[in-house]
Amino acid sequence: MWRDAREANSARLESDALRNGYGGSNPPPSATEICGQNIMKITEHKKGVYSLVYLALVYASMGLFVRYLATSFEIFQQIYLRIFAAFVIALIVFNRKLDFSKLLKISVKEWGLISLRAFCFYILGVNLYTRALLLTKYSNVSFIGSLPITALFGFLLFKEKLGLKKILLIVLAFVGVFLISVTDYSNLLKWGLGDIYALISAVFFSFGYVTRRWHSNLLNNQEITALTFFLGIFMLLFASFVSGEGVPTTGWGLGIGLAILGAGFFNVMNNYLSNYGFQKVEAILASNILTLESFFAVLLGFLFFREFPSLKELFGGLLIVLAVVLMNEVESTESKKTS
């Protein structure tokens, strides 16, 4: 009887192995291999989360370069100088990750997607973001940028799950940004041109971010970043000449040159981190993580300008961090249930 039971159990295990594609010359993975695969999945997702946290920090610092360069250049001039510097830096930093032979293999559809994202980022997103920073307060731009537009695109374009818990955590993060950014509640519904520019730029930034998932596997994130810069330069040069700006011949100096290089480096980080992060992380979670920009803006204000945060701002920052941590926990729980 025991022998029959062992034989039946052995037959059942063999049948399960064959049904899962194992057996013969294709043995099932060991426990160590399965554990390693799970660790790799967790690590890749965590790397995506960390990259978006760094992206929020980088994004919070971009306003410093915009306002400084505005003292010497027109809008499109400073943008294409920043992006040209970013392109050169990307070629140097990503040198070992760039395979130029792939240029002949890129499909028309892929070129079209890179062009679309470059247009959304630089002609619409960065252009209007820059104008917004010069027309209105940084806190207004940060507040408008925290609207859950990225999460909405994730829901509409990729059918990501948006349950009650996620909605409440999105609201919690938004409340945190509200506490940090809004100081005059009487003018909350009075929007100027700068606020409108900030809203439109947020829409196109969000669209450019989430459409990273439409790319094929041909290009890596470094190559996508470099090509987006490359196409963006020509678009910005054309827009600059059409608007009558031309080539900047005055306003140069050592400080300006260093600012352009610094802005270029931060643009490389911005573009690469967004490509990597949105490849690995769902748009709804990414949207929540990027609200950390307001929290980082408070920290940068304290570190560089000795602007001491108020209790209201500290509480708002705590709400944002709490919302990001809890949203990550919700995503992790859901992914475990579906795996």
C-alpha cells in the first residue's frame, strides 16, 4: 500500500512538472533559483522606486537653474543650451551603454514615439514650466505639479487598478503638498497665466513620463535618454528661431557656463531617472512618489537659503512621506497577490 502511494505521488509530481514545462532535459528550477528570481523582481521594483525619489529631488532643484539662466538668455535659448549640455554629458556618461548600430534598426514607430516624447518634454513641458517659474511663485508651480495627472494617465492608458486605498493615499499626498505650497487661501481659485502654464506643462510632462512603457525592448534607458535629447535640440532650435530669439551672443560668463553644465547634468539625471522609474513602477505609485518634490523643495530652501520650515510645512512633508510609504506597501501587497 505504501509503495502504491509513493508511486502515485511520484507520478503526480512528474505530471505537474511536465505541465509547467519541465522534465527531461529541462529540469525544474531549484529553490535557490526561485528565491533569486524573486529577489531580482523585488530589487528591480525597488530600484524603480528609488529612482523616482531621486527624480523628485532633482525636479525640486531645477527651478534654481531656470531663474539664474533667465538673467542672460531668452526662454528657448536657455532650454536648448541646457539640453545640448545634457546631450554631450549623456554621450560621455553613458558611453559604454550606447550602441550606435541600433540606429539602423529603430522602426518608424519607435522614432515617432521618441519624437512625440521629446516634443511633450521640451517644446511643451519644459518651455511652459520655465515660463511658469518666471511668472508665478515656485510654490504655486509645485502645488499644480502635484495634481495626480500621472496617476490619471496610468488609469486611462494602462488600466492600472485605482481602488479606494490608493485614492485616499493620493488625496493624503495632495493635502501634504497643499499644506506646504499654499499660503494665501483667499487666492486659491485665482489663477494667473503662470499657473495655467504650470498646469499645461504638468499634463505634458506626465504624458511623456508614462509613455515610456510604449517603447519596445530594442533601446535601453540610456539610449532613449540620449536620443530624446538629440531630437529635442533640433526642435528647440527651430522654435527659438521661429520666435525670433536667435543665437545668444551676449550674457556669457564663467558663472553662466557652470550653470549650463550643472543644468545639463541635472537634465541627464531627470530624463534617465524618469525613463528607468516609469519602466519599473506603476504610474499611480510614481505619481505619489513625485509629490516628494514639495518636501524636497522645503529641505533645499533650508539648506541653501536658511528658510526655516513652519510647523504646517513640516506636517505637510510628513503626510507626503507617509502617503508614499503606504502607497508602496499597497502596491507590494497587490503584486504579491497577483504573483
